[in-house]
Amino acid sequence: MMSNLLRFRNIADYSVDPELAPSKDISGREAYQKYLTHATPFLIEHGGSPVF
């Protein structure tokens, strides 16, 4: 089991991987939602199950 306590930036920081940055600024919360949308199928495929 993994538990995440999250704080989000007002504007997501893509300075480490600028090629992943969207064309317009988004919030950290929006960026995390995009990550979840992309990552959840892989999690499920490998036997995990998200609990929110």
C-alpha cells in the first residue's frame, strides 16, 4: 500500500522535463490528474488497484 499526501503548485513546474509541458500553463492539480489518467491503466494491468 502506498499513501500520498499531496500539495499542488498554482502552476505546474515542468522545468526538469520541458518537453512534457502543455502549450498553456496548468495547475499542479491538473498536471497530477493528467498523470493519473495516463498511469492508472498501467497500474491496473500490473495488478494494482487505486483507492481514492
